[in-house]
Amino acid sequence: MLRSRIFSKTLKLLDRKPFMTFQRYSSTCKKLLFEEFGDPLKVLKLKEETLPSIKEDEVFVRFLIAPVNPADINLIQGVYPIKSQLPAVGGIEGVGEIIEAGSKVPNLKPGDYVVPDADNFGAWRTCGVFKYNLLYKVPNNVNPIQIGAILSNPSTAYRMLKDFVLLKSGDVVIQNGANSACGQNVIQLCRINNFISINIIRDRPDIEQLKSYLFTLGADYVLTEEELRKTEIFKLKEIPKPKLALNCVGGRNATEISRLLADNGIMVTYGGMSREPVTIPTSAFIFKNISFRGYWMTKWTSNNRQSPERRKMIEELASYMSSGKLKAPEHKLIPLENYSEAIMKTSSVQGYTGYKYLFDLTK
């Protein structure tokens, strides 16, 4: 059995330094399980199980990386629109390597990288046995830290920049929550496509350091919420007014960016980190004909699982990643045993963590 043989493999960080090595594949799996909905710190439990041998239509997957996202927290709390069937393993996304494939698995072989392709998959585990059609093959020449999140934040940024406004070179996009994982992808994709990005962030002690970091990603303008209210870049006609606004914060922040949209502009809401409602002035509808839309990547995926457009998107994003044009957000790798830290920081409404938590599942 391939899973029981000695196997040494070192994966590389983005700076080419080794960051994890595993010496032996085992059929004993560690996983973060919840048997009821509620406070993740109370309901999550680290469990071990022995996995069965694979069937002819199944694969054995050794997981490498799994991010911790706000949606994961909502899922465990029971407030996510799609409910898990209990008991369930946490983790909507991640990346693993195929170690064994059954005799009737048509498109996967040992060494392939795969990501979950099913709702509420449960990627917070070290390994698992799955039906092959629950997984999506992705390029294995891209660092796991990047490719493990390709179906969420990079794809969300990609679709929002393509599906609502026909943007051309030199057009302006404004977004709040610009330091979020999705926001960082928006910045880089705007740079790749020669769109001008205006990026709004909340004030904090390390504000200048954060601004500098976002500029290195390709941001054209980075403003705090207070600076946004005072800016004269549009009054002085330094740049055109935005055609597209991306909102993941809500509340007053969303209202402020909607006021800056050009006539017939569109604001797309895909999150609500402030937990405050989006309030829109009546004048935006009457005098500027502004449109307000929502976006949920899960819904798009469910309607496009086998579409050529989805494959094109993944191949394009992977090529940006492998070439260094699209970088993963700042991150912190931790083992499953340290899940409490990741849960607490990711649950914070302040959003000041400064990096994204990733489970290193090879430990």
C-alpha cells in the first residue's frame, strides 16, 4: 500500500525556504470535529480515527494546508446558509495530495493536488478517504499555501471584477476591507488587468506599515475611512470616479464608498464584517442610477461546477500564482492542536490580525 511506505517530501514557502516535511503516510487521521452547532471554541474537538481501505471509486488524500476563514466560523455556529450534517469536520477549503486512487477513478492519480469540490467538505483533517467526484484537480506546480485557497478568495475577487461591470484598462475600482484575503486578491488582479484600485482600510496602530504592504501588492490608493471622507482626488479629477465598488464591511463604510460611484455604477456586497446593515441614500437610486448587488461564491460554484468558464478561471489564477503575479496573503501556519488561537483571531470583528491562519496538516 502506498500510504504505508516511507515517503519524505519537503514543500516550499513562497520564499523557497522549506516549511514542512512529513516522513510517513498513515491511515490514522486527526480531524477537528463538531457534533453540535455553537461557539467553535466549545464545540470543536480534536479526534483521531482509523481510515478504511479505499474502494474502486475512492481516493486516499493526505491533506497539506487548510485555511481558517470567517465562513468556517459561521458554519460551526450554525448560521451559514448551508448547514452541515452533524457530526461534521470543520474547514470549507484546503489542498491535499492523492496518495492512492481506486481502479475506477478516471482522472486522479498519486501525486495530483486536489481541493474540495463539495459544500462544507471538512478539510480540517490530516488525511481522508473520499469519492473521487468530491474533489477538484488543481495544478501541483503551485505552492500549497496559494493553491489551497484558489476556489474561495482568489476566485471571488476574479468573478467580482469580471461579472458585474465590463471594465477596461484605466477604469477605477474602489473597495473596503482591502487588507482582507479577498481584498488583497482584488488589488493584485486590478494591477494585472491595469485597473486603478482605491483601497479603504480601518485605522489601526500599524497603519503606515499596512499601507506600505498594500502598495507593494499593487494598490494605487490606500486610504483610511477618515481619509476617504476628506479626499479630493475626485474633486481635483486626478482619476475618474469608480465604476465598481466592492463591499465586505457594511455600515457607514459601505455608504461612503457608494457615494463616490460614477453614474450607473454598481456596488457589490460580498461580506458584512462590521455586522451593520448597508444603508443607501435615496438619491443614489434616483439621480445616479446606482445598482446594488450581492455575491456569494458558493452559489456561483454550485451553478458552474463543470463549466468551461470555471476551468478557465482556475487555470488563469494558477498561472498568476506560479508566475508570482498573485501572492497569498500574509499568513501564520499552525498545527491542528493550536486551533483555539486561529478560531479566536478569525472570529474577531475588528479584523486587525494582520495575517491569515492556516492549518499545517502535515504535522
